[in-house]
Amino acid sequence: MKKLSMVAAVGMLSLSAALAQHEGHGGHGMGTHGAPAQATTVVFRVAALHCQACVNVVQPALAKTAGVKSAKASFQEKTVVVTYEEGKTDVQALAQVIARTPSPMPKARFEPALLLMAHGVSDAKQAGRLSKALKGVKGVGRADVQSGVASVTFAGKPAVRLADLKAAAAKAGFMVMPLPAERAKPAGAHGQGHGAESGGHAGHQGHGH
């Protein structure tokens, strides 16, 4: 009987330790059902990002925005890379934060454009169809598709989510997803051709437009 009691006590201690370890993993972006919060990384093209002083105002503005986990601006690449938690903010709200940040350059304004990889586009006609589909999303101001990359700007109140753009593209028979930061090049320098658009293979160098 004494031996059984000792075994039971050891079992209870092991269970308590396991429960404590499980609880210790909570609290870091966990949802109500224990699932981690969805983190997404997007890239914005910002042509007016001219110097380090511009970087020094854009990054802090995004960093203090609710839902933003990290923000990295590059004046060399003219890009801002933002990792955020879906459900706490959206791509249009992030773009508005950038646009509303005062530029240190006289008379300059930050005008961000969300960059997306466009799959299923093999010619100018299909690029036009995808552009039209993206423009049809309420809150989108402009959408252009070139060399496998969709550039989207916003207008009006923040409301557009990445999921809205994906849904609009899918309805038109295409697929869009955030452009990887390593593929973001200065405007006009996208070397990927239409072979990359339809298959999504970054290694296919295309014809310059």
C-alpha cells in the first residue's frame, strides 16, 4: 500500500509539471482556442523614401501601431517590410500609417503601394483582368500588374484586408500573395517575366518592360 501511494504521488507530480509547462507556453500571441495569432509579412513600395531620415520617421510610426510586430524600411530599395498580426490591423491601415507620416523632405509625401505576387497571369489581357478585379475591392485606389507583380494603392477609410485582395483575385481566376522581401526591387527593376507570373518560379528571368 505504501509503495502504491508513492507511485501515485510521483504520477501527480509529473502531471503537475507537464501542465505547468503547457501553461508556460501560453500568452505569446495565443488565441482563445490555443492557436497562435496569424503573423503576415507584406512589402510596400514607397518611392519617396529618399534617405535615412525618411527611414527614421517611417519605422517608429509603424512600430507603435497596434498589431505590428516589426517594420523595416530601406531607402536603397524604396521599400517598407511590415510583419503584423491579422485581426489586429489590415494592409490598408498600414498603408495609411505610412502615408500620414510627415516626410523630412520638403514637399515630399509618402505614397505606399502594396506589392503582391500575381500567379496565373501570362499576358497583358490577363494582367488587365486581374487589375480590374483588384480595383473592384472597396477601398482600393489603384491596381497595376506588371511582370508578375501587382502594385495596389488604397483610398478612403482603412478596411481592406489581405484576404479581400486574395478573394477578389481568386474570383477572377488568379492568385495573389505577399511579395517576398528579397524579390522587392526598386520600381521599374522587376526582371521577372510572364513565365514567373503563371508558375511563380522566381528563377525565370523575363523580358524587361
